[in-house]
Amino acid sequence: MNKIGYFVVGAMMMVSGLVFGAEPAPAAAPQGSAVSTAKKILVVYYSRTGNTKKVAEEAARILGADVEALIDKKDRSGVGGYVGAGKDATQKKLADIEPVKTDASKYDLVVIGTPVWGWNMTPAVRTYIANNKAVLKQIAVFTTAGGTKPDKIVAAIEELAGKKALAFEGFFQGEIKDKNSAKYEDKLHAFLAKLR
């Protein structure tokens, strides 16, 4: 058979494969896009200034996870809100939060994001964990802060949830707000890699 014959036979085999159900190999996902995981993941967070929201939304996008923002009914805006927030967190108070839209029991992993207030988790996050600890199968934690490391807050979350975190990470305000922060991106991807 000559070269044209091989070409025709090869083309016919490709066409017949497409027509009769052979699927082409899936293309690799572009870097930074959602990655399919076997686990069903929920990212739950509270954010006063937007830092925790940014990390939570990026994490959810990369993981292909659902996301739930916790809404504290108490006004936490301004200087007074900031001072009151730190006081409430230090006193380990619960918050009156809006009803959540997702059922934590339907997820294999819940990633919990909280700002650090007065070296503690926020009252909204404390309330969420207290209300859902019986149905949380597995947790991971991230914190956002001006400079506080996550260890103490993660230990308190683990104690309240009654389980160890699969992984945790702390993100600092300067890293989050720096639009060109390779350190932030590297930390985020390293943290998320532990959750797959």
C-alpha cells in the first residue's frame, strides 16, 4: 500500500472512532483552573475586610468546591465594629449568623476560613463549627491575619470541631493584598494540594 493508502485508512479509522463512540483523550486542565476531585468539598468562611473572602473564593475555584459565606448579623463595620469584634472573639462569644444555605453533612471535607481577631477565630466561625461539628466528616483550616500565625487558632478549631484538621495554612494581609505575591500563590497551592 502506498502513502496515500495509509493516509486514507488512518483517516477512516479516526472518523469511525469518532462516529462510533470512541472519545478523544481529555485535554489537560489549564493551570489555575478548577481541578476535579473525588472528594466533595465545601469552603466556608467569614470575612470582614475581604481578605478571607479572596482566599476562600480562589481556593473554591481551584478545588472545584462549593463556597458558603457566613453572615454575622451584628454590625462589625468601622472602628467600633473592629474593637467589638476583637472583644467578642477574645471572650469566645457565639454570633447570631444568617441561616447557611449548604448542608455540611453532604460534604467529605469542609475547609474553614477565618480572620484572626484578638488571637482567636471569629464568633461567626465559632458558631458555624458549634452548630455543625456533629456532621463535619473532615476539616481543613486557613486563617488570614496581619501577622498572627495560625497554630493557636487551628488548635482551638480542632478542639471545638472534635477532629484534627487534614491541613492548615495561615495567610498574611500583606501577601493577600500584594497582586504579584508569588509567596501567597505558592502557599495557597501547597495548602490545596494537601486536600486532594
